[in-house]
Amino acid sequence: MIGRRSLIKGASMAAMAAAISGVSIRVSEAQQVPNSSGTEPAKLKAPAGACDCHHHIYDAARFPPQPGARIIPNARVEEFQLLQRRIGTSRDVVVTPAAYITDNRVTLDAIARLGANARGVAVIRPTVTDAELKVLADGGIRGIRFALGDPATSVTSIDMIEPLSKRVNALGWHVQINMDAEQIVKAEDLWNRLPSAIVFDHMGHVPQPQGLSHPVFGVVRRLVDKGRTWVKLSVTYDNTKDGPPGYADVTKVAQAYIKAAPERMVWGSNWPHPNETSKPDDAVLFDLMSQWAPDEAIRNRILVENPEALYGFAKTI
């Protein structure tokens, strides 16, 4: 058996080697994380600088939402950091959740607390001033989101996308689209008119069992081929029929996207999984990347290099 002193010595030597090489080493840990099932760490070792490009923060005590808004409990920065330790990611992108309407303070606060390895995506309306945009930019915001799956409850509308795309394009930001597949297909002309980069949430919500045969996959693929559209690889309750642990239907879609344009893919956990009553195992979700992108170089591109390009993170040494 290895003694405690040997373990400590070995850990110290590993840390010293990491410090000398300038490489950040993160070790996944067994950890109970709120809003996530399971406790085991991810089997896939996250590369240095791996980014979770889609998660939310809810903090009702410090940032009360609108009356009646649905808040996810135990989804603060502190709980998210437990998730980071469990799956081994070290960078992240905070997305303002619907509960906060266009109040982005919870997101700006999270970015500030998480530091240089965090960026954000805000929710705004055309009434936003240039001064307010500057505050958001200075606070780490790099895109704006339109969640329009249910127009009756959406806090923004499709007619806001084009004028806001023109305004944020000057800042180097993108527009992030969270709409169902039929909506995305119907608005194909709009996507082709937008001046800014586009990011589609959750693989464009490709429905199952149609999968790759659904027109939305073709629409998103054509946009990706034009070189200014990105896709977030993530599993949500509405884009899988097969479900855990293999998510075979989602895996086919992810593999097709990655095969076509690995340079335009990023990965996101979607923690704390606001629309899922049965919370998934985030370690299992992260481990899917080993199936979606078996090649380590491509996987590192998706987890590290692409987020650096899209969100402006410093290059990983």
C-alpha cells in the first residue's frame, strides 16, 4: 500500500511540474452537486481550459427575480463550482435565465466572482442604451440570447433579433437562439440576413425520432457552412427519446455536426437543467464527448480552442 507521506510527496511533485510547465491541472472529484444526479466524477479527463459554454445561475436571496418567476433552488455560484470540480471544467459561460427577464445583474455578478475564466450571455431588448451595453461588455458579456420557444411567455420577440444583431455586431458579440425546430426552419431568411455571428442552443433542438432527417438540421448546417454560425452541443429533455445513459439519438446528431464542422462546435452542460424535473447526471453528459468526438485533438478543439475564439478567452498555454 502507498503511504500517506508518499501520496503527499507525489501530489506535490505533480503540482510542481504543473507550475513549471505552466499547465493547469484539474482533477475531477466524486461530489454531490445540487440539480445533478449521481456523485461519481467524469471518466473523461477534461483538458486544461475546458469550457462549459452553457449554464445558468439563480440567486434569489441576492438577486430577487420578478414576482411569480420560477427559480431553481441551490443554483448559485457556489453550487456551480461544485459541478466544475466534479467534471473538471475550468472555464464557463453564464447565460441569464428567463426568470430574470432582462435583469442581467445575477449573470454579471457570477462572472465577476468566477473571474477571468468566465464570460456571459445577456438578455436585452431594443430599448437598451449604448451605455448599458458598455457596462455589459465590460462585465464579460459576449452575446445576447433569444429564448422564443413559447412566444406567450418569452421576454423578447423574433422582431427584436435583427435590430439587436446590428447593434451588438459592432461589439463583436453574437446572437444566441433558443427556439424549437419548426421556428428555426421558418425563420431561415432571417438567419441569412443577420450581420452578427449566430449560436444555436442545444443543437438546434433537433426533434426525435426524426433526427437528422428533420429540416432544421439542414438549415443549421447550411448556416454553419457560411462560417459565422456556431452550435452548442448539449442534451435537453426535448431532444432525446432514448435518454440516459447513452442518449443514442442525440449522439447521432452530435456526431453529424462534429463530422461536418468541428471548428464550429462548443459544449455546454445546461446546468441546473431548469426544464427537467428529473435531473440528469452531469458526469455522464460530459463523458458523452468521448463518443461524440473520439479524437482527442477534435475534442480539445471543441472544449478549449473554439470557446477561446467565440468568447475571447486567453489562449491556453
